[in-house]
Amino acid sequence: MSNQAEHKTFIFNEKIDKELLISLYEDDFLYMEEIFSITLTQLTPDIIHLNASFEAGNLSALQKAVHKIKPSFGFVGMPVTQELCKQFEDSCAAATSTDQLASAYAELCNGLKESVAIIESEYGKFKAYNQS
Amino acid sequence: MSCVIIEDLQVAAEYTRKCCEKSGLLDVKDHFTNVADALAYLNTTTVDILFLDVEMPGATGFDLLDQLGYSPKVILTTSKPEYAYNAFEYHVIDFLKKPFTYQRFLEALQKAAVKDDSDSPVTSSDKHIFIKSDGKLVRLNNEDILYIESMGDYVKFVTADKKYITHNTIKALEEKVDKTCFMKVHRSYIINLTKIDDIRENDLFIKGTEIPISKAHKQDVLRRLNII
């Protein structure tokens, strides 16, 4: 029978910038769970709005929508996705029509889809970790 | 110090609120997700610090600063560094790029405190509120208000030369007025402490008006007076 104290270790997804998260929330995993939950709740309608803006060909609304989404990924330790959003925001500023953004938009959507899946997975891990 | 958070991204607002609470230095009065709601609040309530996002639905944080009737300390919270120049133009205290660390948040607070020390002492004559009366927002300087009297669902702001009736309650106003000069002395009265002429038993007098002091408030009133 081992007398060693049992230490819980959280293994972050490799796409998550662990150092960034720790710099924001220290080792407060309950707080991280809350932040991930809030982010998921808000991202759903925000991404729907983003898609609607693109479908409507509304360049100004599209730029504002991606601007709003952008920092969400910073708060969950995903600066790469935040940078992807920034690049798309810059592209919106330079474009005169959403037609010019089709390929960049497709790239953005793929990045968002992958990132949201990771946030969902990490949120589930935080819940399990905090309940154990 | 009192503050409000004006931010349309919920996760950023919650994070900022947590930083405020953690600092132990800030009392978060409220959080708004758009400029119109924030302005409605700020035109009737004075706060020390605004944590202000720039791009929000309808209008920007800079639009809010253009329309605000006074100048609280402003700490911008945005994810767009391009606004740094505007921030400089609007004399904001600091510029926090989202997401910011708690350490960085504290540095911004320290800058606010330094500016506080370098500012001229604020007197009651510098402070004011806006009230809705007769279909318009009326500016009342704190030093002009003698007392505020309850009238059911309405209150009466009494100055030396005029009375203003507005839809509000003493209970709600108690939280919003500047506590350095105003004080609730009875369930129906908030008075300007600097306007008291004399106190007799359980009443005080301001410009000839007799105002009751409830038993629950009497000791607090006496404590606030410069009795020698």
C-alpha cells in the first residue's frame, strides 16, 4: 500500500497555451471551468451572428462580429485562434466585399470549429477534474 | 474606489469583475454591455473608474466619453492596439489589451492611484448628479442640494431656489448619492450634511425646514458632524 499523497494533474490539450492560462487564472481550475463555460455559452450565438453576417454579405457586421469573437480565444488560452481572428478582421478592413473573403472565411470557419471543439473537450475535462 | 465595467464580451466582463474584487480596492457598481445603458446610469451616478471596451453594439466607448457629463478615470479594455492613439487623445489612464493578467490590471490601478494623488483636491462643488425632471436631464451640483424628500414613488430634490420632482426612491438614491456629503437621516429624507443649520432633539433644520432624524440614524448623524 502506497503512502504517497495522491496528486491530481491536469493534462491540457496541446493546442492550449498552458502558460497563458496559468498567467490569467493561476492554478484555479474551478475558475478556468467557469471561464470555459461562459466562453462556450457566448461563442454559440456569436458564431451564428458571424455566419449570418457573411451570408448577408454585410462586411461591416462581419468585421464587428469577428472583432467580438477574437478575445474570447485569448481568455481560454488559444492565442493562435485569436490571431487567426485578427487576420480575418484585418482582411475585412481591407476588403470591399465579402466575396473577396471566401477563402479566408473558410479558413476562419475551420479554425473556429476546431477551436470550439477543443474548448468543449477541455471544459468537460475541467468539470471531471474539479469533481474528482 | 467605485467603478463600472462597460464591456459586451461576457467572459471579459466577468474576468474584469474578478480582478476588481481580488484587488480589494474597487467596488463594482454595475456592468453594462452597451453605451446607451451605461450612459443612462452614469448620467445619474458618479463613479471613480470606468473599465471601458471600445467596440460595442450601437456606439463605441469613445462615443460614451464624448457624451459623459464628467470625467472619471478611464481604463480602456480592448483587443485592438490600434486604439492606443485615441486612448492618448482621450487622456485615458491605461490601455489593457485583452486578455490581460491580474498583474497588468494592478499596474493600471496603480496608475489611476498616482493620477488621483496628482489631481487637485475634489470639493463638493466639483461633483454633480443628473436627474430626470420635466422630460429632461437636469444637472444639480451636490453643493446646491439641501435635501431629498420621499414622495412615495417619487422624490423631491430641494435646492435653495427650486424643487425638482423625479421618479425614484430614497432607498435607491441612498446607494447612488455621494456619501461624503449626503446621508440618509430618516426613511423619507436624505440630507446634505454641509447644509445643516442646527439640530434639536430628534430634528435637524436646513434653511428653516424641520427634518426628522430617526432613532436608527441619530448616532450616525452625530458622528458625521464636526462637534467640538
